[in-house]
Amino acid sequence: MPSHFIALLFLASLAQAPRREESRYHQTIERVLTLLPKRPAQVVIVDPNQAGAEIRGTLLRMEAFIAKGGRVVYLTSHSGALQGALKGWSLHEHILASIIWHEMAHIDGADELEAQRREEALWIRYVMDERVDPGDGMRYLSGLKSRRSRDKNVQQGDAVLTLKGPLITAAIAVIEPTAPLTKR
Ligand SMILES: [Zn+2]
């Protein structure tokens, strides 16, 4: 199982990303969002290679992140989970859904331990409901659980980084879920 690295970022200057036309990303993300108990406000896919050199390295190290105070879930285009989901692989669609769920927990104010707990709870539900292969499901779950022993210093938050460049240039797909939640 590919391990995934998720970080909570402070984005220094984040402009509103533009809407782009329908794409394979939209179809894939819409399919993945149906696996979630509720939908995120917006999903934006960014291509690290289109980002400024000062943030490219950071983006290449992660699969998903949020901007502090924002309600957007960002996914990186090179993410293994996203790439598998784009190919229609069910396991990867479920992994991507659980990653998005982790970021949504942060958006709701959860710290890293709580976000991991919610991510694992959703994954366990996929396994119990036999939405994923039991062997794959248990292997991936043990990978999720091992994060806490591996990352001893990640207790109260993710790697918190500061990005100075605008992310706008790197946005390659903006997905507004078809049934957005009302604002809280
Ligand atoms: Zn996190």
C-alpha cells in the first residue's frame, strides 16, 4: 500500500481558483464523493509542476491538504490514490474518499489525531461493508494505524508549512459538488 502524507498548510496568499470545464477529474471526484457520508464544499486538484518553484517540492510530497481557515479540499494531481481512482480502480477510489474525509475533519477543526481517527473509522466501515477487498482493506488499515507510531512528533497537528506563492496557477480542476451543503 502506498503510504500517504497529508499536511495541513498555511497558504499565505490563496486566490479564488477559477472554474474549469468538465474533465475526467470531475467525473472521478463526483464518483468518489458518493462514497462519503457528506460532501466537501469544494475540491480543487492542483498540479505541483504548474506551481511556483518555491512550493513545488512541498506539493510533490503530499496527496491532499487544506488551507488554514478555508473549506476547500486540495488534492495533488500526482497522488497515487487519485491516479488509481482516475483509472476506475475501486480500492483507490475508497482510499481517496478516506483521504478527503481526513481533510474535511481538519476543515471542521479536528486536530491530526482526530482527523486520523475519523479517516480510520470511515475506512473500517468500507471494510465491514465489504466495499473493498478484505485483505487489501486490512493491510491499508494497518498502514493507517502505523502512522502514529511512525510519526511520534505528529501529535497535535500535521506538518504545518507556510506557502508564500499563490496556488491559483496550479489549479487544474475545480469540482463544485452538485449538491453543496448549506453554509454553517
Ligand atoms: Zn491531517
